[in-house]
Amino acid sequence: METNTSVKKSRWIKDRVFFAGVCVFSGLTAIPLVLIIWEVLKKGYRQLNWSFFTEEAPNSLEAMLAVNAGDLIPGGVANGLVGSLLMVLMAVVIAVPVGILAGIRLSEHPESRFSGVVRSVAELLQGTPSIVIGLIIYGWVVKPLGSYSGFAGGIALAMLMLPLIIRSTEETLKMLPASLKEAGLALGASYSTVILRVLLPSAFGGLFTGILLAVSRVLGETAPLMLTALGASAIEWNIFEPMSALPLQIWEFYNDPNLAGLIWSTSLFLLLLILALNLLAKRIARKWKV
Amino acid sequence: MFRGLLYGACVLVLLLCAAMVYSLVSGSWQAFGQFGFFRFLFSAEWDPTVGKEEYGAWAFVTGTLYTSFLALVLCIPFSLPVALFTGEYFKKTRIAAVIGSIVDLLAGIPSIVYGLWGFYTLCPLMKSWGLSDQGFGVLTSSIVLAIMIIPYASSLSAEFISMVPNELKEGAYSLGATRLEVVRTVVFPVAGSGIFAGYVLALGRALGETMAVTMLIGNTIQIPRSLGDTGNTMASVIANQFGEASGLKLSSLIAIGLLLFIITAVINFLGKLIMKRQRGR
């Protein structure tokens, strides 16, 4: 009897210790997040002012003089902001229509062999490292056009977005009840009308969420842009010229010790932007639940 | 007409992927032609001196494998508890949702910001702990990579852990098992291959990570011999050396890109395969 209770006790203790371990280590996972956000906030908030959004990146000398005088570094990230906007916009314009159409096809014929192949290929594309996408777009766009350009950067981002859009479209449409489509067809509407006027509007929330999440994913991409858009020190509206982007600017600031003060405010802004997109996506997903 | 449009979009996706593979292969042709596939893969030479150029991928392949596998090992003690926390112990509760969104946020931080944090916070720490001479190296990169892949590993594992049928667990409880014993003898065996697939896919993520690793690994061309050693991964060498590359060197970098593409494709394929098997059961 004596040993029986002690065995019981040791099993109970092991169970409790394991449970405590699970809780502690799960909690520990939050530490890097807190540390990163804390560091970015602490070092970056001072520089987030009006000129940060409206002025171009300063040159090294101006920044050095300002730092030596104990001032804030003049200038901002307007060139990166404009570049990021343009390139993400291009990516959306290219990737969203193709991705949604392909996603519709996959959800309409989920079992066909052709859909299986397309799905696997989209997964392959999604798993491809972004730097490899950069290499490929370099060969496709930068080399033939003879210059790094925002256009190439936009296409690279579109390649990264495409599989995400296909996937979110398929998942969203799969959740719509079949009766919706059947009702439309029974009323005599054509196939295209049913899809464009019935299915897509009902799935709008899910599709929009998918697009927002895809945008927030590619907004922080640096590596493929280094190989395609290259970066620019002034605001560039011409998409066939080298163009900057927020993450590219972080990289440039990181490589220039005089501009290092701008790293953190740019990172802070980028993080806030991504966070805002994610929160917005979550809200829309909750509100428009299909 | 409309069906044709849908079909066309799918065909476009297939064509894009075929064109990707084609341009990687044709771009690396020069390097493979010059050195031969196996010599290129297994040679650790990287000498851009004009006239006696010699390029090989082995130093970078080993660098990639070391950092990624080490990251995978380092992430297990954190991602597995998170998966159990959200998928079993506190399944469908508020606190699980909170932990879940914290981990999701980790996935949202751009690679370059992880790199900055590693450079300004982790490197000095590594130096003062004597784990690495300059703070850079395999271990530093792996720690940051491990943090970056926790979300991928834990969310997939949690999904499979939460799918373990209740009847099985109840059966074990009715025999007097404690929760730990249920986890060990029911949850892990049933969800095992799904959890494994989650880690395989997380490995696929780690293999292709570029910016954070480029900023932390030290970028030296050598096969790393110890944890504190500097090195280069396939992705980081492309990012580093691309700017000044042309001719044979560019072709060699594209060849490294092709190798990286093949390795990640195989790893991702395996992960998906295991996952589909598990789901289909």
C-alpha cells in the first residue's frame, strides 16, 4: 500500500511538473517579441516626426553633422514610402486577378487531376525562398530591360503574393454553401454571372482579408528587392527606374554608420504598418464571416 | 469563355513555374558546364580572381544545413510547449488565443528587423558570454532563425494535436492516466507524424531565410567547424555577392539558387506528403 501511494504521488508530481513546464516555456516564447518591439520603440520613437514621412533620405554628411551636433537626423523615408506603395500596388494589380481566377478554378474543380497539379505548383511557389524569386526576376526583367527598376520589384512581389492569394481564395470559396451557387443557377443565371455576382460578393470579406495578409507579408520583403529594385536615394515615380522601399532603406541605413539612427524609426514604422494591416484583416475576417 | 479565363489563370501559374525552373537551369548552365554538377556541389572553393576563377557550393550548402538544423533543434523546446498549450491544455480558451496571436506576431516581423535585433542585441551578448569571437556566426544565426520558425512549427503541430479524437483521450483517462500520460501515450503517437510534418515545413522556411542570416553569420567563405565559427549560407552568399557579379560568377550564384530551390522543394514536398497522409487517415 505504501509503495502504491508513492507511485501515485510521483506520477502526479511528474504531471504537474510537465504542465508547469509547458506553461513556462510557452510564456518564454513571448520574450523575443517583447524584446524586439521594446528595442525598436525605445530607439525609434524620437525620430518619427512629420519630416520623417515627407522628406527623402538624408545623405551621409548631413546626418553625421546632425548627430555630432546632438540633433535628430534630418530627412526621412519618403522615397522608401513611395517606392513601397508603388511596388506593392503593382504586385496587387498583377497577382490578385490571376490568383483569384486560379483560386476559383481550384475550388470549382477540387478533385480534378489538373487542380491537383496546379495546387502543388502553387505550394512549390509558396515554398520557394524569396531570394530565389529575386534571382529569377532579375533574369526575366532586369537583364532584358538593362536596368534595375521598380517594375521588376513589383513583379517579384507579385510572384510572392500569387500563391498566397490562390490559397486564400480557394479556402474562402470552399466555405460557401453549395446552395448559394445552386440557387443562382436555378434562377437561370449563367455560370459567369453566378460566380461574379453571387459567389465573389459573398466571399468578399475572406478575399479581402487574404489580400491584406498577402500585402503585409510582402511589405517587409527585402532580399528579392535588393536584386530587382535596388534602391534609390530620391523619390522615384517612374517605375522603370531603380526604386527604394522601406525595407531596402533599413538595409541602406544599416550599411551606413552615419545613418544608423534612422534604422529604428524606419523599422518601427514598418512594424506598425504590418501590425495595422494584420489587425484590419482580422477585424474584416470577423465581421464578414462567410 | 469565362471557364476559359479560369483555366487560363491556372495554366499561367503552371507556365510561370515552368519558366522559373527553366531560367534557373539555363542561368546555371555555364557554371555546371565549366565545373561539372558534382564538382560544383562538393567543392568548397570560391575564388573570383580573374583567370583562375573557381566556384563551388559546398561551403554554403553546409552552412545552410548547419544553421537550419540547429535552428530546428533550438526551436523545439519552445514550439512544442506552445503547440501543447494552444492545442491541448488550453484548447479553445482565451489564453490560448492570446498566446496564439503573440506567436503569430512573431511571424509578422520582417526578416530584416530580426537581423537588426540580432546584430544590436544578440551579438554583443554572444560576445560577452564568450560563445563567439565577434558575436557573429552559426550559433547567433541559428538562435534568430529558431525564433523566426517557432510560429510555423507550433501552429501546424497545434492543429494536429487539437485533432486527436476525444474518445481516445477519454479512454486513457478512464484507465486512470494522468494528463502527462495521456499526452505521452495518446496525443504524441496519434498526432506524431503531423507534428513531424510541421517541423519539416519549418525547416523548409529556415533553409531559405536570407536577410537575418546575412546580417548575422559573418559572411566568410569557409565550412563552419564550430558553433562560434562564421560562415555563409546559400541564401546569404547570393545576397552578398550578387551586386558585383557577372559572367561565370553570376552563373555560379544562380546555380546556388537552383540548388537552394531544389533542396527547399524536396523538404516542402516531404512535409506536405506526411501531412496529407495524416489528414487523410
